[in-house]
Amino acid sequence: MGVALTYLLIGFISALLSSMSGAGAALFATPLFLSAGLSLPTILACNQLCASLWTPVASRNYRRGAPLDATLIMGVASVGLVGVWFGYRLAMYLSPELFKPIIGALILFVVAVSWRSSSSSGDDSSTKGHRAISIVLGFPLGAYQAFFGGGNTLFSSLMFSRTQGFDFKRALAHAYAVAFVWCTASALLFWLGGCMQWDIVVPAAIGSMIGASIGSRYGRGLSHVVLRRVFLIAGGLMGGRLLFFS
């Protein structure tokens, strides 16, 4: 019971922070699961399945008052599915000894991108309508989702902001909708690869759905600056720990 509660809390905290800032639950969950002694393929499988369950909740909460562009979502998600396959294959064959510092470096990279973009409103009408660019960028974003995923919602929301002129909250709604497709496909691949451990996934999934429901609901009303600072501090500490002390 104690172990299950730990997994539930990891899922809850990760989805809570991610759904408020767009940082990506894997950014927080992966270091915590590694500290609990879980293998990397198991962690990736758990992260993807949890995300496939809570991303629709976050997308629904952020899209209120602004309908989703279904055609755009389908185009980006479809191209990204090809990338998901390549990302999954890379994750399965990468040496575990190399994985931790790579993840640490990726987390710090996401933190750096977030810091540089924190002053941007994401509402640039001069770039609005570049649908083809968004669709093409679906491939690398889909590959990254399956390989790790931490910060991918941030990358996707920045992409939607720059190419479609969406404000931050509408961009997040579209990013979470696309992430649902990619995470579901990734979870299926990891499950077929024998990486899914249900005694870990079930409590983590329950916690993540609760966390995402709360985080995305109240994230709409909180200061973006405050949320970004929380993300920068937590992400910097976790990324540094994996990169330099793994």
C-alpha cells in the first residue's frame, strides 16, 4: 500500500505541475521514478499511459471559450505518429547508462527554452496561418514524445503560438490534444514491447488524472510568471541531478 501511494503521489505531483505550466509530466515524474529504483523502459511506459489519460482533461479545461482546430490537430498528430515510432525504437535500444545524463540534459534544455520564452505572450498575428510548418514539425515533436516527452507540450504550444498566432492558453489546449494521440500510440508500443507494469501504472494514472484536473482548472487563473518560476526551479534541480549525479 505504501509503494502504491508513492506512485500515486508521483503521478499527482507531476501532472499537477505539468498541467499548470505545460512543462510535461515526464519532466518531473522521470527523476522521481528513477529515485524509486524503476527501470527506464517501465518509467517511459508509465509516463506515456498516464499522459494519454490526463491530456484530454487538460485540453478540455484550457479550450473553454475557444474551439479547437480539429483539422490542424489531425494533421500535426498524423505526421507525428511516424515520429513516435522512431522515438520508441530509439528509447528501447539506447543504453540505460547513457539515458540518465541524456534525460538530465534534455530537462535542462527545456528549462532554458522556457526561460527564454517566458516573456513572450505567444500572440503573434504576423505568423498566423502557417499550417504546413506546424504539420511538418509534428514529426520531430512526435519522435521526442515517445523518446522522453518531458517539455514536449511546452515545445508544441510554442510552435502553435508562433505558427498559428494562438495565445498561450489556446496553444496549450491544442498541444494537449495532439499529445493525447502521441501518448496513446507510445503507450501501446511500450505495452506491446512488454514494458507496462500495471501495479505501477494504475496508482500513477489515478494520481495523474486527479492532478491534471486540478492543475489545468486552476492554471487558467494563475499568473503565468509564477507558474513558470516554479517550473524553472523544479526542472533545474531535477535536470541537474540526473546530468551531474546520475
